[in-house]
Amino acid sequence: NAGVTQTPKFRILKIGQSMTLQCAQDMNHNYMYWYRQDPGMGLKLIYYSVGAGITDKGEVPNGYNVSRSTTEDFPLRLELAAPSQTSVYFCASTGAYEQYFGPGTRLTVT
Amino acid sequence: TQLLEQSPQFLSIQEGENLTVYCNSSSVFSSLQWYRQEPGEGPVLLVTVVTGGEVKKLKRLTFQFGDARKDSSLHITAAQPGDTGLYLCAGTRTIGSNYKLTFGKGTLLTVNP
């Protein structure tokens, strides 16, 4: 199993550009999550999904969108990038109790 | 308001010392998890504690869940440089039919050789 994979690992965007952060898991987990991690701020939940076709907002959803057309994939979309979205983004999926995290995408918006 | 408070925020110690980090809340959790995160990587689960008063040991690491299931501690004996990392606690709650995990801000541990 590859676990949770994320692409790209790094990206630099200009203000106003858009991009999609990809996330895939091969563990057949229903629950998937997107977090952002800012220095000294822990992990904040952006969006989550309890299964294909079902998504819901987390703590900090503004400026982001998600879709969940399959169990495996959970992409995160930034439509109009802003400097406040500079962060490290982690995707995760949940088994019985544990969350399995991807390696992260480091995004800089300038 | 932070639902889960971790302390201390930073900890720098010498190899061989013991340490304890804390995770406190005013809320009750179904379970509590501890993760370690190394620079440039995602968090990795260390342990899940489920029962109030539960104690789990993982080699030199001892995890305890408070009797009221509101707090937890992580004790490391004879710390080694390989223990360096960000330690995150996370509490789980079931709200309706949804499972939610809330993270603390973490304790950044540095173990100096």
C-alpha cells in the first residue's frame, strides 16, 4: 500500500492564480480530510468527506473547494490564491481510529 | 479558543533526561491520540488511548489518558536525539454521525546530544 499520497510537494503561486492539490489513498477509507498547518498553529481542518459524493466544511473553508467523486481521491481546489493561503497542506484518511497523513504540499503565494 | 491546550509549547533538553508533555481540555473526548511529526513530513500516529485512566507504554514512551477523558500526558524516559520532533495530541469526538478529530498546537521537542 502506498497509503496517502499528495502532489505536488512544493508549489509557488502568484496572487489570483488557481490550482488543485491532489490527494489519493489506497486503503479504502471512507473518511478523508484536508488540513493546513501554519507555524506554531497546529493543524486546522479545511474540509472533510465521509464518503464519495459527500463533503463538508471544517474550521477554515473560505477560499477552498473540494470534491469527492471516488473513494480514493479527494482534491482540494484554490480558486483565487491569496498570501494568507501560504501554508503546508496535509491530506489524511481515517481507518478505525487512526488518521493516516500524506507527506504534505508546501504552498507559497506571492 | 483552543479546544486542546498543549504544554509546554517548546522543550529543549539533553540526551538522557526525562520529560513530560501535557494535553488538556475542558471537553470530554471519545479517545485521544498522540502523533509525532518530523520536519517536512506528515504526522505519524504513536498511540490511541480510549479508556479513562488508561496507560499505554511504547518502549520509552508512556501515555496516560485522564480519568475524566479530558486530558492526557506523554512521558519520555531517557530521551534520545531521535525523539526530536513536534508532538501533537488530538481528541476524537462523534458529533451526530460524524467523527471529528481536533488537534492541539503541539509541543516542539529538541533533544540535544
